[in-house]
Amino acid sequence: MDLKGKDILTAAQFSREDIEHLFAIADDFSARLQKGERLRRLDGKLLATVFYEPSTRTRLSFESAMQRLGGGVVSVAEAKTASSVAKGETLADTVRTIENYADAIVLRHSEVGAAQAAADAASVPILNAGDGAGEHPTQALLDLYTIRAQKGRIDGLRVALVGDLKNGRTVHSLARALSQFKVDFSFVAPAALAMPAEVSDYMRARDFAVEETNDLARTLTKADVVYMTRVQKERFADPKQYDKLKNFYILNRDLVSRAKDNLLVMHPLPRVDEITTDVDSLPNAAYFRQARNGVFIRMALLAEILGG
Amino acid sequence: MDLKGKDILTAAQFSREDIEHLFAIADDFSARLQKGERLRRLDGKLLATVFYEPSTRTRLSFESAMQRLGGGVVSVAEAKTASSVAKGETLADTVRTIENYADAIVLRHSEVGAAQAAADAASVPILNAGDGAGEHPTQALLDLYTIRAQKGRIDGLRVALVGDLKNGRTVHSLARALSQFKVDFSFVAPAALAMPAEVSDYMRARDFAVEETNDLARTLTKADVVYMTRVQKERFADPKQYDKLKNFYILNRDLVSRAKDNLLVMHPLPRVDEITTDVDSLPNAAYFRQARNGVFIRMALLAEILGG
Amino acid sequence: MDLKGKDILTAAQFSREDIEHLFAIADDFSARLQKGERLRRLDGKLLATVFYEPSTRTRLSFESAMQRLGGGVVSVAEAKTASSVAKGETLADTVRTIENYADAIVLRHSEVGAAQAAADAASVPILNAGDGAGEHPTQALLDLYTIRAQKGRIDGLRVALVGDLKNGRTVHSLARALSQFKVDFSFVAPAALAMPAEVSDYMRARDFAVEETNDLARTLTKADVVYMTRVQKERFADPKQYDKLKNFYILNRDLVSRAKDNLLVMHPLPRVDEITTDVDSLPNAAYFRQARNGVFIRMALLAEILGG
């Protein structure tokens, strides 16, 4: 798929070939930055970052990627309190306005489907940076890229997704993206936070081996990659329910020592207590490297979507 | 008038010649961007955007314009909560500080006269991006530029300004700017939201035909341009009064079909319900094109004020 | 000391030689900008500004300095409300993430020691832009630079630090930085706001003549530099105590006229009522020039830390 001018709405839109093509570009950018090269592929281009829910991490990652390619940024870090929204403007109108100020729009919104709605209204590319409990496709790409970078391959691995699989949009997007590869899945969650049926069914319909369990320790003895997630406090109506579930899984150094050799430990961040800090210094810990990989893969995406 | 180093405080400061000069520069920039040319006229220059009232639209438009010319931006998106203001700093002191960080300052403030006060204190150019119910001169320029671009001329047109003419600074500035051309005016408002006497009197004193009416449908049968405005909720002390007036005028597809041919429909945005969305796809609808034109005319202004 | 890759945590880390080296670079940058030269020393580099306490002044000063050298910026203007912090992320995790998006991090935080903690976690340079009532080393450098620029030297001067010496981190950092020069000190404060013993003791241990007094008028008859400070409302638990102390010292035109000739009047800004506005137009008033000097000295620092 030629990405030029395309919206990025769901991890499911990428073929295996697309993903490997983006990896190659990201590798190239990474190597050239490492050598101190100044990249100017997007000189003169502007990216708008419009965040209805604040997100330091994703916003800065995109803004860094754009500038590393010589482009510029206009930013609405807290769109919910922005004047036009407070005055009652619809998302469609906001997008049709902001597209006059930039060549593409990165959108974070609290409602599922917001990125699609924005793309329907916009004439410039919309990049979904998270739509409520929906999707977060560029996070999925950076997660895949990290697995490939650390393990050398994705095919043949068992990936355990752990924690709040119900509300975590990153695991929804990651599961879909991984389905382009030959992967075995373990979905590890308490019943109240289980993976939505639509994701599990999607995997099974495509002949993936999916194990659903709540036993983290046993899963770790066979998993190659464990992807921990934060229980999403902001998605709970009942604080007591949150308190009961928030520390259901805690990955510590002891658990890692009893896991399969070379277990890769990932987390989309921010973490609260799901991974104890004594894991940080282990070679298994890849979660801060994920953040770095996010810049390279977003550079690749922006270059493909906007590049000349 | 040579704009180099000048403040932009009121639409009344521009002669017809100034306006046409800015149009020519904006046309040129627009054409060169269209061809993919990279403009660098303001390379090395910095613009500060300081917004005491948040405004996504105007702030991003200026920041986009500056960067499209190769310049950079420092931004205070929510100056009211900024630490120095919270600590009790005066506007004069804030401006005398920020002028050390940039070559010009774009100021949005809630009080009429704030831009003039800032200009009195500052040694760098101040661009008024809205001072309470006062003026918004760059909005007026982009409105004129849109009329000229869509109609091919401004002289000889009847322009209807509709809605909250009392509190709408954009219509105050637009009326003043239009007074440089041979235009007939219809001011369409309920009595409680009528155009302030100082604006109406200013027009009449300069021998303009000004019709004041509250009948939108009849006005549309003769107007060439209708400029709808939002009733400014934030300027009402009494919410009941706002509720009574907010939907006094609603322009819909049916009204447009019964209007004069080629009616140009404009709105400074954001809209709430003043124009129904079924108007958006009509060729008459120019309101999103206004946003695009805003970037070109602000590029022209910045180039003239800061350019070498 | 070679500053390349170094953290900037305390004013005490700079030797006299370091300071004079930075002055020379700042002078050079200032002269070249004055001539209209475009500097590109940091082209391709990115600076992250991360402010847990908002500070328009310091944030914009760093962002301006970075861009004046051709670099780019990613910014978190209100980190306290940022999503990752609201979700419970530690400062160490935030820093270990953001270091993937930029080549150095400017950090403002409400807690003493936060910059050191960030530096312990980070692999990129951390620049302390204020840590609670702790230090503000780049403010100290710009203050020194202003004294040198206005007086031609620092050695041999009597410097009076006045006001909230207890909570004012700028005076803590300035006193430490001045200790590299042959200076006499007057600490002028009411007992409740006296300079912390650790700073006074540090000065005396290094054989500085330190006068502690609460008599401003008498001090001014012999001081060459008076450094006024705002009583830091936000550090008071008891509002009555604040009200009692806030206007303890007010420097007005009359006091300046009775002071030693050529008294240099400084203030880190924002001021509230500590200096009356009738002082602003006197040649003695250097406080707005301080802001300008801040850009040059921060350019020098950034160039040394990040430059190739």
C-alpha cells in the first residue's frame, strides 16, 4: 500500500508488507541519525497535534519525529479546554479548520471512532493517536518494531498480553497488528478485564492459537514476549472495582528469573505498579527502548504519508 | 504605509492601498506554496503568541503562517494560568519581558484596549489577535481577502453582517476595513444585539448606505455577501438572555436557495447552530476557505512587519 | 570544565573560569545576532522543556535561545496536568521516556532535589530551571552576566540581596555563583525571611564579608547592586503571614535617588509591588535587560552542552 496522503486509523489497515517496509525506513532513519546526519525530508511541511485527552508521551513522540525530519509543528495540547471546543464546535468543524494550518493532523480523542469521523471530514491525512478504548495504531507499530529489533523476528514467538485487556486500546491495536505474523497469543487477564470478544474472535477466525488465562506465572514459562499494561483507572465508573483490580498482576524480578530465557518485557507506559523498578536494569526490560523506537517508526510513517 | 516594525491594532489603520498591497503579497505566497516552493523570508525570526483567552484557530493560524515563511514560534497558549500572571504581573511587564524572546508578539486578551496598552509598553510590534469585544484586525483582513478572492472585487457589493453585532469584535473590525471600499451595508440583528452606535455612526459619517434591520430573509434577496456570527455566550451576564437570542438567526439551505444568486456565505467560526451543516457542501459556503485565506494574509502581514 | 553532555544542577558547579567562558560565548552570540547573522550551531538538535510548575519567562527564554541557534523544541508547559503524571508516573520514568524525544531536558519542578533526581535517571543532560525553593542556576548566570555587562566587572562590588531570601531560589543560586568573585554581600530581609543558614554559612566559610540586616535604605547608600525579590506567596502556608510580609521592602524612585551613584537595580521578575514603576525609566533599572541577557547566556549554555 502506498501510504502517501493516507489516513492511519487502525492497526488492521497494514499488511505484513507495509509493516516490513516501514521497519526498513525506520531502520534507515535510525542509522542516519546515529551517524549525526541531519534529515530534511519534511522541510517545509507542518504537522498539527490535536489532543482532546492530554498525552505527553505520544504528542512529544510525534513532534520529535516531525522535527527530526526537518518539519514543523503546531500543537493543541489540551483541545478540550480550547476555546472553539468550549464554544460548542463539532469535531468535524474543528478538523476542517485545522487542516488549513497543517499538512496532516495527529488526533487523540476520548471517543471510539473519533479518528474515523475526523478522517471523513478532513481532506488532509488523519493519524489516530488513540480514540478512547478504541485503537492506537502507531503504538502497535512501535511495539512490533521493538519486538523485531530485540528478537530479530516476530514469526514463531509467543506473545503474552497482560492486564487490562478490556480497556487497553494499545493491546487491541497490537493484537491486530501481530495477526500479520505467525504468532501464538496468551491473553492474561482477570475475567472483569478480559479481551473483548471481537478481538479474540478476530484472532481465532484467522486460525491463531489463543490461550486465555489468568495465570501470569505459568504463562511466563513459555512466553517470549510479555506485554504488561496499566489498569486504566480513567475508564472505571466504580473506584472500588478499580482498587480491587489495579494490582492484579505485578511483574517483578523474581517472576522474570523464573520465566523463559530471554523473555522480552514490554509496557506502553506510563506504568504505575505493574512492573517493579528492580526489573528496569535487567536486559529483558525493553519499555524505555519502546519510546525511542516510537520516534523512528513515526518518522517512517510521516515520511511515507507526507514525503515528496 | 510601510508596515515594517509597525503594530497592528485596529482594522481602521489600513488604507485601501495597504490592503491591496497585502492582497498581492498573499496571492504571491499562496501561488508559490501551491507550487511546492519552500519560503524562507522569515528564517531566523521568532514570533511569540500570547493568548490570555485561548483560541486554537487564531493561534494556530499565526503559528502556521510564521513557519510557512521559515520562522519559529514561542507560545503561551493559556496566559491567564501562566505563572507570572497568576503571581500578579501586569500586562505591561509581561510584554516588556516577552519582547526579549521574540521579534513580534501576537496578543489575544479579554479586555478592550489591551493590545494598545501592550503596544505602548513594547518595543517590538504587537499584533492584536482580539481584545475583548474590541477589535480583531487580522480577521478583518482575511475576511476582505476571502470576499475579493471569491467575488473578484469588493467595490459595489452589498454585505450583510448578521447576528451578535454588539459583542462580535470580528464584525466591528470588518465593518471598519470594508469602509475603505465602496460597499453597501446591511446590519441584521435583534435590537438587543445591534451594532454599537460608534460603528454605525462611523459608517454613516463616511457616507455609507447602512440599512439596519432584523429581517434576514429579505436582506438575503439583495445581499452579495452574508457574514453570519455566533451569539457570544461568554459576553452575557444573564444565561436566560443568551438562550433567548442564541438561535435568533439560522441560515439553512432553504434560505440560501431563496437568496440572491451567488450569495457568498461567510462565518468567522467556530459556529454553533447559526449555519446548518447542509449549507457546507454548497458552492456558496466560504467559511472553511476563510481559515485557509487567513494563513496567506497573516503570512503577508508578518513578512511586511518583520521581513528584511 | 568541558560542559559537553553535562547536567546543570546548581550554580555552585561553575568555576570562575567556566562563567567567564560562558560570558565570552554569550557576548559573541549577542554581537552576531545584533548584526542580523543567522546562527545554526544547534540545527537538528531538539530541546525538551518540561515544566511541572508553569513559568512563561524561563520556558520561553530557553525555547527562544534554542531556536536562535537553529534548534527545535518539544514542550510540556503544564506537566502537572499531563496525562502520564496524572496517571501516577514517577519523575524518573517521565524523564527516561522524554529523553527519547530530545537531546536535553529543561526541568522546572516544585520539589527541591527534583533536578538531581532527574539527572540520576536520565542519560541526556538535565538543565535545572528551578526546583522548588532549591536552585535556579541559569537565572544566576544571567544575573551575573547582567552585572558584568552593566558594571563592566563583578569583582569589588557590594551586592545587596533583598526581600524573600528564605524562599527565593534565585538568590540562593546567585549568592553561590557570586562566590566565584570578590564580592561583598548585604543580605536584607525581615527575620522571618532571612537567608537560610546553609547559604550564609557557605559564604562565611569562604571568607566573604556578609552583612545581614533589615535596613534597606542604609544598605543602599553603599551597595553597587541591589537585587530585589518578590515575597513568594506560593511558599506560605499562612496567608496572614504573607500579607504581613509582602510589602516589607518597596524600592521607589526616592530611595534610588538617595542611594549610591550608579546603583544597579535588578529583579528576577515577575515583580508585584517590590519596585514601583517610576523606577522603570531610570538608567539604573536593569530588570528587563536581565530577561534579554537570559537568552544570550542560555544560548551559550545550550551551545556548550549540545554543540558539536
